[in-house]
Amino acid sequence: MAANISLKQLKVFITITQHETLTSASEALFLSKAAVSMALSELEKQIGHSLFDRVNNRLILNQEGQKLLPLADELIERAQNIEQLFDNDQTLSGDLKIGASDTIGNQVAPYLLSDFRHQTQHKSQSLFISNSALICEKLIDYELDLALIEGKTLHPQLISTQFSEDEMCVICAPNSPLATQQQWAVGDLENSEWILREAGSGSKEFFLRVIAPRLEHWHESFQLNTTEALINSVSAGLGLGCLSKLSAEPAIKDGRVVEIQLPLDMKRRYWLLVHKEKYQSPLLKAFIEFCYQWQK
């Protein structure tokens, strides 16, 4: 029945799942909208099932489509492996799409990728930086091959394993009354204003899990979606901040902000995430192994 399914049809199918409209899928594939529509209807005809629910003009993956997605993704990956198999040299090949949450993306991934390139001579990676929640979404939709994030996720389709850790810190403005203290207790932060990252970010999750439950009264004065803006807002005296020490270090050294050293365990783990049904190509396997043994 499905003997005539082509790789082109599967590529069209995967692209539609990621773009949700025929127009943007056709732009991504550099094909006409008619060609994309035809490839999809041929595939659905051969399989004997519709793969998407049509909602307004969007195409939303249905149950049958969800069954096909991991296999289609694997076939495309394996086809690329076949093309590269006869390139004579045994170096790693293919593209690697990595997602990273903010701190890892800005402070860790550049060094990790530099070392990986140096060790393997593989140069074709892309890095998508956003908050942990959006990264997980893209991983579930097969738009990313793996993710490196700060907060643990319990999504049933994702496997997460620890690959490193860092330390969090609380910072205040140099002219804050807290800045002159030699020692701090958590109680010193009562009735404080906080500048926090957006919902879904690893550092906000850490603050809500570790610090907020120990305070009776606190107030979120700002919610920002970049670390740089958060540091500058703290420096400007708009409130306290909670973020990765790696990210805050340059500003602490410059005296733009002051670290408040709390008697709390401020360590937090870094997690490596993969989709449990994702086909692990030699390249993906090699990168995962590299992450586990890498030390900054």
C-alpha cells in the first residue's frame, strides 16, 4: 500500500508539522504551495489516513500524524547518513540543531561547541537560545535534535539527564542598604522587590523553588526576558535579582552589582534533553557523549 512513499513527501510532512501552514512550509522548502499541498495529499492517500486536522487555515498534527512523525524524522536522518556514508573520510557529518536555555546558551554553549569543533572537526551546528519551556516545545516537535537547559523537565516524551551544574546568586545595587552588610540571612530579603526572568525560564523556576518559599512577603517589580536587562535593572536600583553566577560575574567584578551571599544551597543542575523517540544519528550520539565528559 505505502510502497511509493517518497522522502520528499516525508520532508514536506515534517516541515508542515513545524510551520502549521502550507504557505510558510512552502517558503521553508522553496517549493510552490501547490507542490507542497500535492505532496501532502499524495502521502495521505497512500497511507489511507489524514495526518492533520484543518483548523482555520492551520494544519495541526492529529493522532495518525503523531504516529508517523518519529519514523519520518528517522528516515530523513538515515537518508542523510547514507549520502554521507561514501564520503570516504570517516568524520562526523550532518547538521546538529541544538537548543539551549539562556544561561547555558550565552555562558556555556560557546565554549562547549568550540571544544566539540576542535575535537571532531565537525562544523555544522546551529544554536537556538530561548527559555526552557520553548526549547522543550521545539524538541517535542522535532525542530531541535537535543537541548541543554537549566531546569528539570518532567515531560513524558523527553528524557533528561544531568550533564553539568552551576551556581545561582542573588544580586543588589551597589547603593542598596543590603550591599554594605558583611553577612546575610534569608530574613534580610523580606518585603523586597524582585526583578525576575519570564515564566518558563530556568532562573525564575529556581527563585520560585528555592528562595520565594522562604520569604513571607516579596514583590515582583519587573519581569524581563534577557539577563543583560535584568542585571542593568538591578544595577539601576529597581530591585533584587536572582540569576546564574556565571552570568552575573562580570557585573559583580565591575562593581555594577553586589552579590548577596545567602546561607542556602544555590547549586543548580544542567540537564541534557532528547526526545525519547528521536533517532540518534552517529553525530547526535557523539555530541551527547561529548557533553557528558566535557568540563568548562
